[in-house]
Amino acid sequence: MQDTREERSTERFASGNALKLAEYQEGSVVSREILSKEKGTVTVFAFDKGQGLSEHTAPFDALVLILDGRAEISIGGKPTSLGKDDMILMPADVPHALSAVERFKMLLVMIRSR
């Protein structure tokens, strides 16, 4: 019997470590989308120190879980310092930005509700 794509994907991530899904690269932001569906995505990011994403908006909510390191995330102009195991919700249509205080990795879960 042949495995389906979804079964192979589930097996691969069940035994894996999220920290290994995106490796740090000097002077870069690295991302790896691990799930993409019509109603949302799950992506792991690795930011080198000093890297970030400039202020922008998204038309849907996004949940960030810090996997490693430290980040500053500004939502609606209010900065928040986050470290390993911290989570924050970035609401739809509210400007937000991310900055690597030190190297950090995050899991980003975006939920499309429209």
C-alpha cells in the first residue's frame, strides 16, 4: 500500500524538531512553509540578529510562537519583547513589524477567516 502525501508529511514532522526546519543563515531571514491550505498556513522562520520584517499588514490573524532566541514584535506601534516559548497574536489589518534582537526562530500560524 502506498502512502499518501499527507501521511508522509505527518510522519516527517511527528518525529522532527521544529527548530531544525529552518536553519540560521548569516545576514538572512530563512523561511520554510510546512503546511499550506486554503484557510491557513504554518511556516517556520529563522532570523539572523539584526534582521526583520518591516511594518506591514495582513488581511488575516497570525499567531507567532518563538522557538529560539529573542525578538521584538511591534503591533499597532506598541513593541513587545519575546523570548523562547512566548506567543503573540497579530490581529488582521493591524500594522506589525518584527526585529531580531538576537538570532531567533519562530513558528507562524496564519488563519484565513474571510
